[in-house]
Amino acid sequence: MNPLFDYLLKSSLWLIAFYAVYRFLLSKETFANFNRFFLLFGLLASVVMPFMVIYRTVHISAPIEDNLPIVTSLPAIQVQQPVSWREILQNATTALYVAGILFLLTKTAISLIPLLKEIGTRSRNSRLIYSRTHQTPFSFGKYIFIPESTSDDELGLILTHEYTHTQQLHYLDLWLAKFICILQFFNPVAWLYAKAVQENCEYIADRQTLQRTNLKEQYFQLLIKYSLNHQLSPVSLHFSFPLIFKRIKIMKQKQSSKLASLKSLVVVPLACGIMVGFAQTKIIEDKPLLNQHSDATLLASVEKATPTNKQPEVQAQQDANQQLIAQNSTKAKQKPQTANEQANSENEIVVVGYGAAPSTQQEKKESFDEPFIVVEDMPKFADGDVRTFLAKNIRYPAEAQKNRDQGRVICQFIVERDGSISSVQVVRSVNPLLDAEACRVIYSMPKWIPGKQRGQIVRVKYTLPISFALK
């Protein structure tokens, strides 16, 4: 998914979760201050939490690379994919989204011009502006706009209400909600959320006003009067905000119990569901420890496993092996080995063990069915060069190309006695799309020439790296 769309989807879900809890559990309660911080936390969570990702850890066993057959890494496979309709649709959607944001920003800026002009014509030391152009009182930032026709009896109640907005910085709540509306203009819940934020701020100012005055009936009548002729600005807190009867009902309602605020915890399982739903897989390779033995340790282990009452032929063969190991150790100390010589010497080490042959046919069968890692005659691709086959048949996934996913996928499979391929698995992952494509093309390969050990056809575990690269 496009990173922008992925972020917007997560952000929308966070906003929907908080709004659902507020709308169905908290909106009818009277603890408006608690609701304010709950709504603010929801706005911040919708911006920040989409960046937070949890991971599901998957452990895989990495191969012991010292025992793997040497396979030349394939060249970068370049596949020219035609432009898909999905990509065209994503580009068009992105363009429409950017155009929508620019339109809303422009519209908001235009609505602010008259306010900023009127503020500029007044004294900067005064936060109270008597306006001729606005018929209803409202606050914008730290400034309070009062119609010039307002009487002295009304002025006291209005200022008490509007000073609550400016002192408690309610305009910051409103501006943040407006920013989320522009960011998620396609999401209707974002607009409902902004309305809920503004509505809750009015509840706080109403309750503060009633606590500071005894003129409750006059205050109710004043709200109804200005609600009949309101001109709303999207970034202002209006004294005559709609839903007047709901505001009056809340003001007359008894104070809610503090325990009712615990209903807000319902948002916790919703948040956990969002985090788990978008969890990503993290693959960790568990590399087994290599059992590296020196020639002296190997010789000691052979001596320990050998009975004391050896036959003369066995004793002579062991003495010859000891002399051979001692000679190799002396040569290794005298002359440093190159990288190729070290690789060859590792492949040519033969460990001689002494013990009884398998006593039952079942043990022989199990030993015979176990796949080999290295054999005398390694399996060979029967249809030419395996790299040529892969270059012709691998298709670089379009989604992986678009996301710039590339790297080296290491696959391991078994070449059966009849040359067929089985048990394909990824031992080093890069990306699920690239892993799946590597497994698909390996399963589609024709039969190989099976491997041989001591003249017998055996099952061999083969490791093949496939490199995906982009220019």
C-alpha cells in the first residue's frame, strides 16, 4: 500500500475509535473538562500513533554456511513491467487528495483575511474588539469580537463566556481539530469530531458562566437571541454556537459521577485492535553454532571412541590416519592457505569413525532417506544453466518494484532421487512478495540430474540464492 494511504487509513481509524467512545458513552455526561482532554488525546493519537508499529517476531533457522554448496549469486534480474491500472489509480487519487488539501487551505485562509484585517486596525494592547461587520459575539485566538450594538446588560454575560475560551486556550483545540479536518477531509467522522470539540468547549464556557452569575434565565434568553442570527467562522468560538437547546439541557443537568469517566477506557481495546491489525512481521534468523574442531581435537575424539582391544588391521588404519592428520597440520603451519585452498580443504575432510553397522533394516532405511548436504557428485540442473532458466522465468513483482524492495533471497530445497524438487523453503527472507516469487520459480523448474554418493543416487539438500535488484 502507498505509505500516504496507509498513514491516512490508520489515522482515520484512530479518530473513529475515539469519536465512537465519546459519542455513545461520554457526550451525555457533564464532566466537560474530562471530555476535553479525551477529545484532545484522540486528535493527537490520530496524528502520532500511525507512526507507531508493533512487530510479530518470526524465528527461522539459518543455514550453516560453512556446509553449504557454493552457488554463484545470480545477476540482477530486470523485468520491465507495464504500468498497471492500479498504479494509475493511486497516482490519480494522490493528486485529488493534494488538490483537496490545497482547496481547503485556500478557503480557510480567505475566511481569515477579514478577521486579520479587523485585528490589524485595532490597538494591539486591547483584546476586546467592537465590530461593525459581525452581528454575533465570538472569540478568535486571544481576541474577543463584540457587536457594537451589544447592550451593557448583555456585555457582562458575553464577556464572562468568551473570557473562559481565551483563558483556557480553547482556540488551540479548535485549530487542531480544523487541521485534522483538512488532513482527513474525505473522512466524515473528522468533521463530526471537530464539531464535538467545539461543542464541548461551549459546554465548559456555559458552566463557568453559570457559576459566576445568578442571571441564569437572562443567559438562556441571550443564547437563544444570538442563535437566530449567527454567522459562523470555521476557526472561531461563537457565543451563539448551534444546538442551543442541547446546551441548555446540559447546563440544567445534574453533575455526572466521576466513575462515569471510566467508560472512556473502552477506547483501550479498540486501540489495541488497531495496533495488532497493522502489526508487521519481523524475521529473525537463528544461526546455529558451528562445531569447529581442530585436527588435534578431531584426533582425540577418534581415539576416545576407539576400543582398546582393536584388531591389527584397524589399528594400522588408525595409525595411518593419525600420520596423515599430523602431516596436514604441519603443512598448514608452514604455509598459509589461500581462500580457494581453504574451501577445497574443507570439502575434502574425511572423518573416519569406528562402530558397528546398523543392526536393523529400519535403521538402514532411515539413514538412507536422510538428505545429504554435500555429496561426491552434486545435483546438476539438467536443462542448461540454472541462472539462465531463472532469468527467463522470474517475474519481478510490480508491487515490490514500486516499493523499491530488493535484496538476496536464499532458498533451500531437496533434489529427490528422481530429480524432482521438493521441500522448498526460504532460509533468508527479503520481502514476502520476493520470497513467494523465488519459491514459485524453483517449484516450476524441470527435473535435475540427481546427486550421487559412492555411486548411489541419493537425496541432496541444495541451497540457491536469488538476487533481486533495481536500477
